[in-house]
Amino acid sequence: MIDIDNWANPEYLYLLLVIPALIIWYWFRNGRNSANLRFSDMEAFKGMGPTIKTRLIHSLFVLRIFALGLLIVAIARPQSISTKQNVNIEGIDIILSIDVSSSMLARDFKPDRLEAAKDVAEEFIAKRPNDRVGLVIFSGEAFTQVPLTTDHQMINTIFEEVQSGMIEDGTAIGDGLATSVSRLQNSEAISKVIILITDGVNNAGSVDPLSAAEMANMYGVRVYTVGIGSMGTAPYPVQTPFGVQMQQMNVQIDEELLQKIAGMTGGRYFRADNNKKLKEIYKEIDTLEKSKIDIQEFRKKHESYLMFALLAFALFSLEILLRYLVFRRFP
């Protein structure tokens, strides 16, 4: 199979219009040149029909027409083009730092805050195949759940296992941020980002959140903070002697602190009070943080006319051999 992507001399293809004219000329010429013989009695010729040789006499013209067409195509110089691309991808290193304290079980999000945060984070990761992503969880303390990796399937699998109660309860925003920064301090990515999600006030841990923000700024890490929770109160599941019941609890988010952290690092603060708003925030962050992709394309042309020229020569040769050896007019 010959791939043709370009023609060096496409104007010669107009010569193919000669072929229909030759076919019409051949048709009329043979119609006028048929031989006539007169016989007084046709009895001797009964049962006789055209021989195979008679039927194939027109194959000479067919071969010549095909040879001519192939020769015209060869003169037009068909070419195939091979393309090679060098793709240089400079990705972004992203740490998702997620609060897993008990307050993340509040039901102002569907099914609750933590599950909503996990679902939207997984969608965000799926749209960034060229970036390394890591996962840090925190409540009363913080630890790395997944170091930076491009194995996004693994992150999604571990995400399924993240739940409230895995570690001591509380809200150690400073520890969560400091642990995330430590995962990025040696990164050579063009952009280093932390997305920190919490629904509370810093009340645990050993690292001051603003000190952790200064560390992030020192290592060139941009922090996007997200306060997750509805305004006012939110339904929270409470175990009672009569089973689990929903009670309204006050929503307390230290927005001033989260704004300061984002401002100190060149990031932004967002407030999500429902599932839709949380998705919109991730979409906005996805727009703000884009990987750099450089593409260098190399194109090389390959001449393909030789095959057509050889086929034309073969058909011309076959036509000449048949004309003078098989269909010769005189013995």
C-alpha cells in the first residue's frame, strides 16, 4: 500500500484527461474497421464463435491505457510525508492537602464534606495526566498518604480508603501545610502547588500555619486554600441512644487565616458552600495552573513515483510481448 500525502508536480495529473478521449477514439475506430467477408453459404461456420485470442485482442489497448495512466502519475511525482514530533512536557507538581477531621462528616455536602472533596479531587487529577500529584491528609496531626507520582490510578485507589478517624481528631492546618511543603521543597517542576482544603479553625499540631506559609513562599510553592462548609450551620451526624441523628452545628472556618496563607504564597482563597461551588473552584484552579508543552515537528518527504514508473514499464513491456508474440498480425 502506497501512502500519497503530496504531489511535486500536480499539474501533470491533468494529462489523465487524455485517457477517456483515447478510450472513445479506440471504440469508434474498431467499430469502423471491422472486416466483412461474403460467403454464399454460412453452413460451414455454424457453431463457431469468437476464440479466446479474439476476445483478448483488446487487452493490448487496456494494458497500454493502464501503463499510460501510471506513467502520468509517476511524472506528477507522488510523495509521502513522515512526521516526527519531539514533545517536551514541563509538568506541575501538586500536593492535595485534605482535612479529614470529624467535622468533615457534616452533611451540608452530598454525601458529606469529605466524600465530596475526594470525588472532585479525583476528577481534577484525571484532567492533568502530565502532572505529578501527591496526597497529604491532616486532622490533629498530618502525614503523607501518597508522595508525588504520575500514577494517578494509584492515587484514586488510595483516595477510596481515606476516611475520617484515620488519625487523631483536631484541625492542624499548620502541620498539614508544612508536611505538604516538605514534599515539594526538592521539586524541580516549573510550578509547585498546594491545594489545601479544610472546614475548621487551627486548633492542633506543632507548626504555626503562617510559619508554614512562609516556608511555602521560601520554596516557591503557591498555596490555594479552600474553606469547605455552608454558611451558618450544617447538619452533623451524632450517635444517640436512639441511633444516629442529625444535629445542626455551627460552621467555623478561619477564613482570615486561609486568606493570609494564600496571599503570602501568591495563591488564592476560595469558599465552597456546596458541591457545585467546589467543582467550580477546582475548574478555576485547573485553568490557573497549566502545564507547559513544547512541540517540535519534523517533516520529511519521500518520493513514491518509482513504483508507478516500474509498473508502467512492466505493463508496456507486457503489451509489446503480447503484441508481437501472441497477437502478431503476420506469421
